[in-house]
Amino acid sequence: MIPIIPPWTYPDARYYYEWLDEPQSEGEAGLSDGDIKSAVVDRLKTNTYTKHDDIKVDVKQGVVVLGGQVSSWLVKRAAGDDAWDTPGVVDVSNQLRPLQRNVTTD
């Protein structure tokens, strides 16, 4: 029997952020779009992978839209993860465009 694996990663299945296991406080669903945007921008500015890239953040009704060009696919992924892990976010549209192509070396 072949296991069914979803094509996306659940937040609790990620392993590369140490703060992932920190409990989140209750009552954060009432955050304004401005509060959510500020929180996402703060996360992006403190993340080792994303702090050197110019990432545009917009929030409408709890939906975060990430835009611009970033240096790598890892930065795109880290930015999306930061947005998803921000309290009050209901959806993320990660429209970041990586400049670096994945290159494998032997």
C-alpha cells in the first residue's frame, strides 16, 4: 500500500525553525490587517534567510500577499513560512520570484 502524502507541508511538519514549537496565545484572530502586516514584516526582517531581500508585503482581510524578487528559492520558502506562522493570517499568496535557479553540483 502506498501512503498518501499531501502536496503541501503542514506547519507542524516543518523542522527548520526552532521557534515553531512555541505556543501561540489565544485571541489573535481579531488582529487588524495593519497589525498582521507589521508582524510579518518584523519576522522577515529578523529571519536569517529573508532579512537581506526586499520583500513587499500586503494584507487584505487576513490574506498576506508577498511580492517582489528574492535571491533564492530558500528565501521564497522561508518568507512564505514566516507569513503562515504569523498570528491572524488566514491565507498566504506567495508571489515571490527567485532570481537564482536551482543548480546541482557533483
